[in-house]
Amino acid sequence: MGVFEFIILLVLISTLGKVLSDRADSRALSQGGSRADAEEIERLRSAVDDLSARLSFLEEERDFYRDLLEAPDDDRALPSSHEVPPEPRD
């Protein structure tokens, strides 16, 4: 083996090492990135669930007050003094 072949072999081994190293780094980043993406998706899912629960509560409250406002006037009116039985005296 001559000097020329030895230099080509060293360049080839060096290039192969760099390619394998870059590939391993990119795989580690993609796996780490997918975990981070999965965690972010889980946080978003949790936030959406919280907002859905709050929205449901607000809708129930809205319906309650809407029913109160739409109730007939007779139901909302205070009883007159002659309709209220007198309080017992001790």
C-alpha cells in the first residue's frame, strides 16, 4: 500500500465516522423532539379539557339565569303582605 492509498483510506474512514456521528445525533434529536412534541400535545390536551369544563359550567350558569329571566312575572314577584302568614309570637 502506497502513501496515496493510505491517505485515501484515512479520508474514507474519517468521512464514514463523521456521517455515522451526524446520523446518530440527528436520531437522538428526532427522538428527543418527538418526546417534547408528545409532552406539548399532552399539555395542550389538558388545557383544552380545562377550558371545556369551564365552558360547560358557564353554559349551565347562563341557562340558569336565562330561565330566571324568562320565568313568568308571577313567579318572580314578591308575595304581597296579605298572602304571607303572620309570624307566630312567643
